[in-house]
Amino acid sequence: MRIDAGAIVERPGLYVHIPFCLTKCPYCGFYSITDLSLIAAFLDALEAEAGFYSTTFGAFDSLYLGGGTPSVLNSPQLARLFHILRSSFDFHPDTEVTVEVNPDDVTAHKAEVLALYGVNRVSVGVQSFDESKLAFLGRRHTATAAHRAIETIKASAITNLGIDLMYGLPGQTRKGWETTLEQALSYEPLHLSCYQLTMEKGTPFATRQTEGHMQVADEKEQADLFLATSRFLERRGFIHYEVSNFARGRASVSRHNSKYWHHVPYLGLGPGAHSFDGRKRSWNHRSVEKYCTTCNQGGKPVEGSELLTDEQLRLERLLLGLRTKEGVGLAEGGIRSGPGSPLGRLVQSGLVMVRHGRVLPTRKGFLMADRLPVMLE
């Protein structure tokens, strides 16, 4: 059964990358800068970029503000941002509007402003409720601030609360991690994103690991925590609908992120943002200065693009689909079945199931989601 049925998942989505942070987390590989004085210039450039695509994608039914840290924008800046987007594009009445927030930025006033501009889904970057773990991760908020931020959002008009958490940290035990999950669940979130700590190339954490100054959980420990997380949250009524994502019911699945996993067209605005029209993928310059200069000179801030072949599209459908609970169709993935086939061997090994013409990864299969497409060839 499809998690997101009907036309909703087929409509295009809009992503806006807000490339500003007050501080840089040592594990983060996403593009951002700490010079907030460039926000005004960025918004000018964003308005110009939006104008290039105002009639290209049709009406959107999801808007996702990511980063960076979108919540560093103040009220006038948020007002300008939403004015740009609303005046440049059409949105369906039921559009899912998501904003990523840092706990330190959340106030009752900020929550009211976000709700005023149509935000109906908030993803709080908590990562941990343990002070020592937050210090290790270089987060600028405390556990107290995380609790206060969630309580503030719960008291606001924004009803769709999501919490981001991270596991696989040095010294983290299964018991400690489950305590973190219990604390998150006490706020009755509709969505949880649980990410394994990974060493992103070029980050301070990756450098420390390479130099032997930091040791993280090994593959077995990570796998044990992953499986424990899945079982723990499913027992509490969550759907493990994508490798790192859990929803309390089908209606709480991230509509926007589902578009990525289903190969649905999306437009990305801002430095480093990616776009996909169903065949062509493009990406913007990872530089606020270059982004602004290019837009202000009347050009699109596109750094590169690629036109995907039918075979590349098929392989991507496999790669993306097998990261989700609903998997991929035998036909759309070009998957061979029958005695002795790679699919048959994966079924026997308990990594996938076949239901109603679709190949579905099991919980064990989720552990090897990135390798399943190769194993099916």
C-alpha cells in the first residue's frame, strides 16, 4: 500500500536553502556561512532567482525552508521571504509548509510569525537532550532550550511537530539513546528523524577522525542502534517509512521529502540548492557571494546540470525507492524475478519482500539500502 497516494505526491515541491547559521556544527556538510550581514543581499538575489522560474513548475503543494538555519531570520526578513515566494509562485490551498528551526531561535513571537505566514510543520533540530552530547556535537543550544522550544511550539498554532535526533555518538549506549527517544515522545511529535552520525567529507569531525583524534561507533554498534530504533518507534505507533524517518500515521509523512524519494519534480532556490524536472537535474553555486552576484547581473545561479538517461533514471528509482517502506515496482525498477535471480536471493536472505508487484525492503534491508540496487543487478 502506498504511503502517499493520489495526486499529492505527484505535484512539484519547492525547496529554499537559507544559507546562514550563527555557528557551524562540526559534523554538518550542508552549505552555510555565519555572516548574517549578507541576508538582505541574499533575499534580493532570491527574488531575482524566483522570477526566473515563476511559470516553470506550476502550482506547488509543498514548501520546505532548510539550511543552514532558516530560524535565524528575523520577523521583517521572514516577511520579505514569504512575500517573494507567494508573489512569485502558485501554491495549492493545502500546501505543506515546513521550516527547520534551531531551539535557541524559538520564541512565542517567532512561532506566531511563522504560523502567520502559513507554516504548518516545524522540524526542531534537537539532536539530543543530553548536555554532554550537545557539547560534543557543537550545538549552540542546551537541553533546557530544546525542551523550552518544543513546549513553545506545542503551545502555538503550529500543530505538526517534528523532532530531529542523532545517534551513534561516542560513548552513547542503547539505554541512553532510548531515554532520548522517550523524552522526544513525551511531546507527542507527529514525526521523528533519527540520523546516524556520519563523517561528512570536509567537516571538522571528518578531519578529527582521519587524524585519529575521534572514535565513533563501529558498523555493528550503528546497526544495533538502527534496528533498536526501528523496533522501539514502531512499537509506539510510528511508521518507519524511510531509512531515517518515522511518522505517526500516513498523514504525518513528510510530503516534501517524499517527492525526492519518488522522483517527483522539485525546484530548489538559494546557494547550493538542487532542482529536478523529471529528467534534468541542476544545482546552484555553493557561495552566497557568487549566488548574489550572478542573480543581480540577470543570470541564473546554476553551477552545473546533467540530463539523466533512461538507465540513470531507472537506477535512481531503485536507489531512492529502496530507501522507503513502499519500495519500488518490479517494472519501473527493471527488476528481474524468478528462480535463481538476484531478487530471489535477496528475498531468501530476508533483505526484501515482494508484495503486489513491488519490492519492499525489510527492516534488515534498510540497513543495506544503499547497496540493494547493486545487489539486484
